[in-house]
Amino acid sequence: MKNVLIVITVPFSVNGIVVATRELIENLDQDKFKIFVVRVGGDDKKVEQSFTSLGAKIIYLPMRNTNPIKYYRELKRVIREYNIDVVHAMGNSATLAVEMAAAKAEKVSLRIAHSRNTSCNHKVIDRLLRPSLYKNCNCRLSCGTDAGIWLFGKRPFIVFKNGKTFEKYAFSAHHRIRYRKHLGCEDKTFLIGHSGVFNEQKNHSFIVDIAKILADRGFDFKMIFLGDGKTRRAVEDKINALGLSDKFVFCGNVDNSNEINSAFDLAILPSKFEGLPNVATEWQINGLPCLISDKVTPECRINPNIEFLPVDDAARWANEIEFLKLTRLTDENAIRKNLVESGFDIIENAERLSKIYMGGVFDQSGEVK
């Protein structure tokens, strides 16, 4: 059995990286791997329990941003104490060099740096740490091609998409009726969904601009926000100032977005940048038509009913919504086939990750031999 230490460098809460990691662990062979998960922020006991219920051990370390030296020392101690064979660190920048350096110092044989986005908030530190990252990691993964190029440049990397379980995210007529009623939405009202952490990246303010145009035109709609974060209050203030409070529902962080998705008629994601968004996969498994920012990689396309739009023209988004030509897909066999062929099947992805953890050899296409 191999001891694998997974380091999640974003807050340990309901977000894409945390959810994708938990779903991967759920589908790994527990007889082959003992999973340890480092959490360095966030305090969501429900999320933590979702990991421990899978047999993973949660390890608390000091905040890497505020006390990096103590974090580094503690990380090395954990690697020694639990006799770690694989360190798999996930993040958005070359600050992953900290985990890779600690792993190399403790002679960990497999040191995986996993790029999960196409930008970061600390560009200077990122640039300074890149030489160390490249020196100390010996396996490079990315959630998509753009995320890999962003962090690794011309160095070879393996694209490892965020796989999903079809059955969990498939459309349910029962859930559609239940949640539309719960959300106070009449049958004729057009329900638009968005899921994501409230931050500048997700561009919630732009969604409010779209809603303002639709409301002024008398379009019958409601906008549903799933998620929470530091910019939520500013978004709420803007909505209230524009007199749109009756058009929005804030659900906060939820653990049943897979069920709520069935209530939507359309999903939108006008992000300023992304790695490869989990929610786009979840929406498409549900069959939902999607409007996605053209800043998002087209690799997220699974179904044909998805359109990419620029995020500098709210009126264009409003037009696409009001005169929507995209429709929900209802052929589950076709959606399942699209999921597998696009590389988003969680079973195949877990098998691939198992081979990586076991020390697999990779060809130029990133396939594990």
C-alpha cells in the first residue's frame, strides 16, 4: 500500500478543487492507497467529514501564506511521520514549489505539481518560485491544456480532467419540480443558474449587469447563485441598488448542487479566467444548455448545447438568453457517451491516477503505460 499526501492549497470549503479531489478519492482503490489530506484554510466541518468518511486522514497545518517557514517545517515532519510515498500538491501558481521542495528534501519518490487554474493573484512570487518548482517536481499535471501552459510553459505535462460520476449529476424530473417550488419559481419563469465562489474571477457583477438588461426588457426570469465568498456583499449591494432583489436568490454553499441543477433552464459562467471548471461538466451531465465565457478553455465542452461569449458585452449575453436557441439535452445515453469520449469519466480518471501514483510511465500524449 502506498501512502499518498494530497495538499490542497486553496481554502478547505465547497469549491471546485476540493470537490474534484474528494470525488477522485472516492473512486480510488482503498486497498492500494492510504490517503492523507492537508488542509491549510477554511473551517467547513461538513466538507471535512466528507473526506474522513472515505477513509482519508485530515492533517492540519499552519497557513502557508502567513507563516510559510513554519508550514514548510511542519509539512516535512508530516511526510516523515507518515512515511509518505507520493506528494500530490494542487494549486494555481508556482507557490507549489514549497510542497515540492519539502517532498524532495524528505526523499519522496513521486512529487506531483497539479495546475488548477490559468492565473493567480501573486504574480511576482509566482515568477520568483518557478525555477524551484521546475527543479523539484518530477510529475506535472494540469486540469486542462491552458492551465498546464500557464504553470509549466513548454515543459511536458499530463492533462488530467476533472472527472464526474454520471449518475450523481444526471437530470431528475423529481428534483426539477421540488427545487423550482423551493426557489419560488413558477413554471413559466426562466431559471438561470450560476455556481461558484464569490470572487473577482467568477465575475458576478457582470451577471448583475445582464440581469438589469433582462429586467428592463420585461423578461420573466430568476437568477440563482450557488456559493459564497468575499465579494458576495458587494454583489448584494449592487443588486439592491438596481432594484433587482426580486430577481435573485442566494443559496450560499450547498452540498446538493447536483440536485438543484435540474431546476435550471440555463447555466451561465462569465468568468474572467478558469482552469477547467467543474461546474461546466456538472451542468452538461445534467443536459443543461450553457453560456460560458470565451476566457474558458473549449476543452470543457462535452455536449453541443454550449456557447462561448466574450465578457465585455452584457447586452449580447442578455440577447442570447432572451432569444435562446440552445435546448436541454434529454438523451442520457448520448450524454454519457459524450462524457466518456471527452475524458471526464470519473472511473477512467481514477484508474489513470492510480497508475500515476504507482509510478506509471507516460508517453508524449500523457497516456499512462
